[in-house]
Amino acid sequence: MKKPLALIAVALLCAACAPAGNTTPAPAGPTTATASAPVSLSASSGPQAPGGTVPGTIGITWDQASKDAAVEVAEKAMADFARPGVEEKQWANDLARWLTAQATADYSAVDAANIPASRVTGPATLNVDEANGYGVMATVPTDAGTYTVQLLRTGQDAPWKVNRFTPPSS
């Protein structure tokens, strides 16, 4: 009998020590919030999209070597992509070396037999945005029309990787 009484006494003691809650009712009527400091719209205090400007390339610049490497990857990746007669596992393994991690996941379920292109018919052409050293779009002609290939890189000396193959428009 002493044990339950001791527990009740401890509980009452703890409750007595706890701070009382605020029971004052909130003021009636509308309230408005005001900013305590000016809001920064971006890391460089410039506007953000939409209607903003694209940030600088942060040290990644376009040079001829970057362009040549992007063209080479676009052409080789498209050549590995445009092989509908190749066994599925071989096709996926050959293509994976050119792909970003996201593209590898995206194209893992593609059946190569459904790809209409079977060969590259000309050189790739780049559509370079000088303000974006991290990505470029390439057009690659095939026997099924011109594909658009999105290439990305993570740094100036990082390899170009394909993120997306876009088939010719109908």
C-alpha cells in the first residue's frame, strides 16, 4: 500500500513543479505578419526563376575540347542506342557506359527491338548555351530521323554523360 501512495505523491510533486500554461485568450480580430528582415531571393540576391536569370557557370567554360568531347559522346552513345537487333542485356550494358545514373534507371526497361533507328547517318551538332557549361543538347541524324541527345557533366574535366535520347518528332 505504501508503494502506490509514494507514486501518487511523486506525480503530484512533479505536477506542482511544472510551469502553468498560458490561459490568456488570443486577441480578437485579424493579425498581419511583418518581415523582420529583408528577404534574399537567391544566393546572389538576384531574382529567381521564372523570369530570373540563369546563374553563371561557376568556373566551367566552353572550350573546343569540351565541344569535341560532347560531340564524340553524343555520336557514340547514339550508335550504341540505335541497335534494335542486339540482345537486350548486351544493348543495356553497352549503352550504360554513356549514361547518367538517372538515364541508366530510365532506359533499363527499354526494349531495344522497339527503337526505330538502326544506325547513325551523320555527325552530331551541338546547340551550346555559353552560360551553361554543365549541359548541352546535341542533334544526331539517324536512319529514322534526327534524335536530340541531352548531355550533362559535373565539372570542367568530368566526362559527358547522356541523360536523355529524344526521338524525332512525328
